[in-house]
Amino acid sequence: MFNRKLLILFSSLVILALILAACGGGAAPTEAPAEEAPAEEEPMEEEAPAEEEPMEEEAPAEGDLAGQTVTIFTAAGEEQANAMADSMVPFEERTGIDVVIEGSGDFETLATVRAEAGDLPDIINFPQPGLMADFFREGFLVDLGQFLSDEYMQQQYSQSWIDLGTVDGSLAGVWHNADVKSLVWYAKPAFDAAGYEIPETWDELTALTQQIVDDGGVPWCIGIESSGATGWVGTDWVEDIMLRTAGAEAYDAWVAGELPFDSPEVRNAFDTMGEIWLNPDYVLGGTTSILTVAFGDAPLPMFDDPPGCYMHRQASFIVNFFPEGTVVGEDVDYFYLPPIDEANYGKPVLGSGSILSLANDTPAGRATIEFLTTGESTKAEVEAGIFVAPHNDVPLDWYPDDALRGFAEILANADTFRFDGSDLMPGEVGTGTFWTGIVEYVSGTDLDTVLSTIDASFPSQ
């Protein structure tokens, strides 16, 4: 638990102690007036409370929760956890509930241990929905549909977000934040000087790629080296293409292991990626660079003069790897990775994020979860530029810069949002053979072998 949270927890206990003390001391005054008040004065004393009762009842309809503590367990780092605590302050002031944020870098292990020990926190902020689904099926989480109606949820979130929080027909979680992965970054000064236009379709992206080559440039920078996680960059490409060529239903079946890797849909996604990745004219350094350049270094040639490459597909977090002082919108910019079959599959977005579930079903826990479905519950984090919020009621002017506002607009305009598929697959596949399969594919292993090897690693259903 972070230091600030320890202080919050300490203050919660102090407040609770004071409330209990106040309750104990309040018994005497209740009796004193009864002894002192003559019969003639009773009507006046009865009249005053009669007029004040409606106000007292209204205030703590929430006030009944005052002094209660709700813990939220998260994998977020200290900066984000502190911002989350700031976002909770208005709710705490209105309800009297003390919200304590507990954070851990070893989130999954600790959450599992606490679940098995029957010692779960009130609310869990899962970094991905796969673990949440496991917890729900094990009976560790509350069905939020008991107190959050369908109508209310549709007011707060788009249907894609609701679907991603639904497990076996029950609402298991509500979304807190999102990261956008379906982005292409480009060397803006050189791009604009060459007169290139932002592609709106995949065909236009393909034509732009060839045009850059014809003009003597290199279209793409790609690097997938990531130590023991090498290969994940490629899984994101395949997932983005799957959503654009096969749609959300096929994507979901694929992630669940119901649609094999060695299927026409997945094979086509690899082939479409390969049209760019395996063309030595299209990628700076060819397949050798793809395999050996660290993912964080991959976009850096865009900042050379002239640029070593013009485009780089990567999630919104890649700005943290840009040269110091880089201004998004001036030195570099981005566009949405275009759709491939918009008529059938619209404009999908691939991303990631965190989702909140209720483990201890208490009135205070329910009230806190309901607040967390509102944009207000993300305000401090959004204004700090920490993430994009998926809530419908978050105004764009909360975001501190145009880049974040743009990410929010991409999310808002998405016809479909899907979570990173490799994060949802069994570990043997999603962080195992899928990663290594990407490396083998780029290294020259035939696609038949790559796909059949991944399929063979899938645990039996």
C-alpha cells in the first residue's frame, strides 16, 4: 500500500473511532431534554423535528454509510493510484465513505492468494478482463446487474464496454480506463512536406505505403524485440487485422479457442500483416530489424532528418519512448489504423484497460461501484493525462492535450472495441506460442507450421 494510502487508512480509523465515540456520548443529550422539557414545551420540540425530518432523511440516505471504509485493490502505479484517490474525494465528501486505494505490482498473485484465503478487498481493479472472468466464475465476485440496470449501463457506456464486462450473461465488472492500440504514428513535418494525406481506408494505406517507396523513402519502422516478451508487437497487428477482416464475433471465438489459428480468418490476418512486414522495401532494415530492434526504439528513425521511416503502428503509450521534448501534433502525429472491410465490420478499435468488480456485497461497496460508473470518478486521472476514460459522460475538455482528446474521440467513434486478444488467451498461447510464432513467422518459418504449432499448444477445452 502506498504511503498516502496508509495515511488515508489511518485517518479512516480515526474518523470511525470519533464517530463511535460521538454515538456513545450522544446518549445523554437524548435523555436530558426528556427530563427537562415540560409537557407544554413538547409540541414545540416535536414540531421542529417534524419539519427537519425530510432533510435529515435525505442527507443520509447516503449518510447512513458515513464512516464505512471501502478498499480498492489495483495494479496501478503510485501516480495513478494517487490520482484515483483524488477522483474519489467528491464521493467521499458526499457519502462519508472512506475509500482506500491499495496497490501492488504483484497484483495477480496477491489477488489470487487473498481470494483463496477469503480475504478479498471490497473492489478489485483488474488490469484485464480474463482474470476477472475467472474470479467471477469461481464465485468471488458480485453480479452487478443486481443493482445496475441495463438502461443505466447503456447510459454510462457503449455496448462494447458492457459486453466486455459481461461474463456468462451477468455483469461482472465496469470499466475504469482504456488505452488505444489501433494507431499509426507518422513523421508529421516530412509527411506534410511530401503532400501525403491521411489514409481513410486500408487500400489508401497500402497505396500510401507504395507511394513513399516510389518517392525514395521507407514507409514503416517495426521492431519487436522485448526480451522474454518478444513477439507481442506482432500479436497486436494480427489482432487489429482480425477485427477488420473477420469481425468481433470471429475475434471472440478465436480468443476463446473456438476458432483455430489454422483457420481462413486467422491465416488471412497473418498474410495481410506479411504484405507489409515481409516486404523489404516497406520496412526499415527488413526482417532483420524487425527481429532485433527493441519495440521502444523502433519509432525513433521517424525523428531523423530526413526521416528513416514515415510510419509506425503502436499504442498510445509509445509517446513515452519518443525523444525528450517531442510535441505530438508538431514533431509527430497519429491517425486511426484504417478499416479494411468497413461495410461489414465498421471501424473497430483494439485496446486495453482496467475493469472494476465488487467482491464484498455491502451498501457502501455498491454505492462506490455505482460512483465508479460515472465520468466524475475518473476526473483527476483524466485531467492529469494518465488515461482515456470509456465513460459516456466524460467531456473532451477534461483532457489536457489534443492527443488525448483525439484518443478519446477514436474510442467514442469506434463501432467495436475489443481487448488485446493475446492477454485473454491461456498463458501457454497468448504469452507463449503466439509470441514465439510471430518470431518464427518473421524468421521465415512457413505459416502452416506456425499456425499448427500454436493450435497444438492450446489447452484442451
